[in-house]
Amino acid sequence: MSSKYEVKIGNKASKQVRELIKTQPGAFKRKLRETIGVLGDNPYISPESGRRYQPKKLANGRWAVRIDQNHRMEYAIAGQVVHIIRVADRRDAYKT
């Protein structure tokens, strides 16, 4: 993974995500790449599928976006650098 992605798995990441990262890191990285797209001035994330997601600001100051039905990512934007903070279970999506 390029140096601009720092992936940390949250405590509440689902078992499915943990397994995906262990068994198929390539698939996980690909999913990250197509989900993130290019973040910069654009507040939207445009995966290759063309779908656009509106990130939501959490109470703790981080931003969260839903990737698919079950998972979402939090990220912090520093210039063009995106740090993936956590892949979390949907139930935890908007809790601080």
C-alpha cells in the first residue's frame, strides 16, 4: 500500500473485515483504492463504480463514510494525504 494510506483496525471491526485483511490483503487494498478515489477539495468520494458518498463528521472530529452495507472508513485529510483510521462495524458507524 502506498505510504499515504495508514490502516489501523478498530476494536470493533467486524470479523469479516479482519479475515479479509488477513487472508486477502490484495483485495482489501483494492477496495481501499477504489473507495477512496481522489480526495482533495472534493468532499465526496467517488469509487470506480461512479457512486458518490457524502462523508459525515463525527462528534469526535473525525469523518466517516460508508463503503458498503456493512463497513465504513474514518479518515483524516491533511492536504492530499489520507489516513485510513479505522474500518469499523456499521453498528459503530456514528458513535464516538
